[in-house]
Amino acid sequence: MASRRWGIYPSDRVDYHARRQPGRAQVIRIPDDITVRYDQLRVALGGSHAVVIRWLMDGMAGRIDALLTARSQRVVPPDDVPMDPSGTDDPDVVPDSQDVVGQDRATGLDEDNPVDDGVESDQEAIEVDDELREVPLQEGDDEPHVPLPAEYGLWARSKIMEFCSLFRVRCPRDGCMLYCLPPIVTELLQIWQLKFQCDDGHTTIFITGEMERDRGSPYVTGQLYHAALCAGLSYTSVSSMLAAIRVHVPTEAHWYAFQSGARGRHIGWCAAVLSYWDAQKASLHAAIRESEEPLVVYVDCRWDSSRNGYHGTVPFINAADDRVIEMVTMTRVEAQSSWNIETRAVERGISSLLEKGIAISEIIHDDNRAVDSIIDRYEILNQKDLWHKCKNIIENFKILQDAKVTAADRSIVDARSRVELAVFTNDMLKQYCRSQQLPVSSTKVTLINRIAEHLGLAAEEYHTVERSRGLKYPELAAHDIAYKLKSWIYTCCRRAKTRGDSRPELLVFDIYTAAQHWAGDHSDCRILPGDRPCGRRQFGDGARFPHGGATHLAVQKFLEEHVTATKMTFYTRARENYMSETFHSVINKFATKRIHWERSHEARLACAALDWNENIRREVAAVYPRRVNNSSVRRRPANTRVLVRRTTRWKDDIRRIIFPE
């Protein structure tokens, strides 16, 4: 029989109860003659490791008691070898895993590709597994020095309890799906056994010395990797977390081997997530094809960086149930420019849905003119986000509202404050003083004060004036017309949606009436039909500014320029694309911006979509009324809704793909 190293993997050769120097690991070699004797004894007793261990323990009970007694009395037995003062009984030591990781990551800029050596992920995983695989030794050969991987330092009793508390393990029995209680940890000859039990009494035992179907990592370690990746963590975050609780950090190569997989050996985490996401999309597409309702989708691009992003993702969200039915991710290289990512991704997503037999009746997007041409090419109804339109209109209206008065706009006689007098030059002020036979001074402040007293203006500080003072159209700021215009546009668009009226001319006419109502003219209400009520009740009978005055004419001119029938064609249904923005915030949890995820970017986006689809339509568990307070600064909503707890069944389904029963 060919001899081999004792034990199944390197942690079986380490004595964790020995004194250790901080920051150092130790490797204990088993001589070949002992390995051969152990194999012969195992064959003689029936080929079971448990039988061999039980036979050895029964035969050496007396010696074990003597060793324990000597250790309790702090006496070194004569048969024991004194330990080296440095804390290790083997001169060949391995640096701490964090030092090795720091050297490996010194030049790495990519969270998913720390060593840019041009080797594919599956090839790297194969090399990692070859290092961990047990290779029989030939007679006469010296045992090679195998460094102890840092992750196998997890199996000390205190460390393994901390490790198991990082995540919750579900019962692997079919149909159970209950969380297991904290495990019962036992140890025998450096082989640790974890006994999990769920509430139904199902018991599952995991042994740290056993490989999981030649996966290269034990089952419990893989569970940690899976839980960390599904939570959106990177290797840097996981290593920092484990180092904070004084647990040995897993090797970086082993982490990426689990993430990317190995060809012909086991499926990687990314491939498992993407395959599960494809299956979920197929079920959603089948339900849409069976439904007779028209499909309305929201689209909006999300970049992985605010400046020249590399990845751009366009999710297609169904307006009926707010679920993500398609998601297209493109890189800056594929689109030839970050400016073209959204356009190319929208086109690819529409063609993909059409190829699967899904007809799109309407697309809602932000105000992007490049996307308009693509939607018109496919002859799909084009609608835009109303919030972005109102935001654009109000920004332009505030320019009109905050316009300052100039000397060309008014005369000195029409000035209403010292601020308005300050816009005139010294020569103009002196000329007015001479015409009114007032003393002429060389300083401008003195001239302004004398003219203000002559005009009977109120005494006020030169730098302290009201908000509307010095403005070209003070009535707009005094009555906050910008906010009222935004509210009125929302009201008109929602009324058009309720009536089912898609004519932009009528929508524009309703918006134009605001200028007449604010001027106190309600004559336009008489020509409206009965199904289109006037907004007089909302505006009131009082006038905000004189009818036919400069402010009235300025507001009318502004509406004629920025609110036209051509521009308002995309807002007759009052669509709002806030669901896309909300989903982007969920993506930030799994794929943080300004971090380049080269290998796992699409898998992390798939995790965000799976988590979104599972928890978007949660039921309301309770409703609490608003607490009465006397604050008028921040009004709280009438009621507070408490939703049911979030679920993560998708994580368990992916776990079953990676770790089949």
C-alpha cells in the first residue's frame, strides 16, 4: 500500500493547544513509518478511521491519564520532547496569513482580480486545489514542506464558535428550511465535529476534516463564503471582520477559487447565482406571456462610478408588480464610450424581450433624447418621468424668480427700498439730487440715504432687506410661485391620466390657466367642459400679481417657452420613475460604487435583483397612528406602516446549487 500523510487535510497535523508565538503558525510533520503503521492498523481493523481511533484510545488509557496528571502538575514527562523557547516545536514556520495577503494585494486594484497575471479564474482555482490535494509519497522521498493555509486555523474550539456565530445555517433536510440552533462542537485528534439541530429535531453533523465532494474547502467554510458574498462583502471586508474577532483570515486564493469555481470540479458561486437568476427570469417571462395586460416597464441606467463609469446597468422593472424582469449590463469597452452605455443597453434589453415573445406597450425613462429614438424605432409608447420634467421647469423658473432689478428696468422714483436705489450709478443719483434740489454728496451711501428720506422709504439697514427686495419680479418670491407651479403641473398631469386623455393640447391649456388665476382672472373657467373642473378652488380668489403687469406677462412668456404641446406629449399619463431609483439604492448594497468588480459584478447585480423581487411586495403587518406633536417644521405622515420581515429564500436556493444535498 502506498503511504500517504496522516489525516485528510493539513489542519489534522497541527497542535492548537501548544504554546504559540503571536503572529506565527506551525507545521508538524508525521514520519513515514508512523503513517505506514497507521494504514496497516486501519486495514487490519476493518478500514474505518473511527475504529482505529477508538482502539488506540482504549489501549492507551493509562498513558493518557499519566500525561494529563503530569500536565496538571506542570511536570514535563520524560518521554515528551521539550518545546523550543520560541513557542514552536518546528523551526519551519509560516508567516501570518495577513502578511502574505498584504504582499499579494500590494499591487491589486481590483476587488475581484487582485493579481493581474492574465490567468483565467478557473485555472487559478485548479492550481489552488492541486496544492491542497493529498498526493501519495514515493519511498525514499522526503516529505515536501506544505505551508499551512491560514483558513485552517479556524478550528480551535473558541475560534470555531465565533466562526459559527457569523451566519445562520439552515437545516439541509428536504422541505425543512428551519434555522439550526448553535452547534455542539467536539474535538478528537484535531478533527472537529459540529452537530447542528433544528427545531424539528433533525440532526446534521459536519466534520472539519472532510472535503465537500472534492471542493477544496470544508462545508462550513463554504457557507461563510456564500453568506459573505450574498451580503455584498468583498474579500477585504471579510478579512477585516475576521481579523477583528481574532479569527485567522482565509487565504485570498481560496476565496476567489470558491467565487469563480474550477473547471470540471465544482461550480463557482458566480455561476450558481447567474444560473438561478436566469431560471427566475424565465418564470417571470412565462407569467407575463400568459397575462393579457399590456406590459409597462421602467428603465434607468446605473453606473458604477459617477465619473466615466466602467459598468452601466439598465434594469427593466414591470410597472404592474414592480419586479425586475430583465437586466442588461454593459462595459465602457463594449459601448465604446460611457456616454453610449445607456442607449446600447436599452436597445439590447428591448430586443432580448422581443425575442422571448414579450411585447412591450410602454416604456418610462428619464428625459434622455438618445433613448427616444430607440423607443420610436420599435414603435413603443414613450413616456418620461414627471419628476425630472418638473425639476427642469422649476430650475428655469427660479432663474426668472431670482432676477435682480437693474437701472434700465426702473427709475429712481419707482424705487421701493434702498437696495433698489443701490443699482443706480453715482452720476444718476447725483443728477436726481440736483433735479430735486437736494444736497449732493460724493459718497454713494449718503446719496442713497438722502433720496430714501426724500421718497419716504422706511428706515432700514443697508444690508438687511426682505427676500423680495431688489428683485425684478418681487411678487414671485413673495408668494412662492415656483412651488405652486410645480404643484399645478402635477395636478394637471394626474387629471389627464384620470380622464384617460392623451391630448397634449388640453394639458398645455390647463397649465396655461395658472397665470390667469394668479392674476385674478378666472374667465377661462367658463369655457371648460363639465368633466374638466377649473383650479379656481386651489388658487383662491385673491390675485398674486396685477393682471397685465410686468410679472403677469413674464410668467405667460415663460410658460409659452417651456410648456409646449410637443414637450408635454410624454407626460399625459403622469408616469414617475422612482422605482428605478429605489432599485439603484439596493444595487449599492451588493455592488458598491467606485469599486471595480471584474469577475463578480453581474453576479452581485443578480443578487440585488433577487433580493428586490422577493421583498418588493411585502404585506403590511401593522399600522401605527401619527403621534401628536406641536412641531410645525416637519409634518409627519398620518400613519406609519410596518411591513413584515424580509426573507432571503433566494440565498438558500443558491446554497443548494453550490452544496447539493
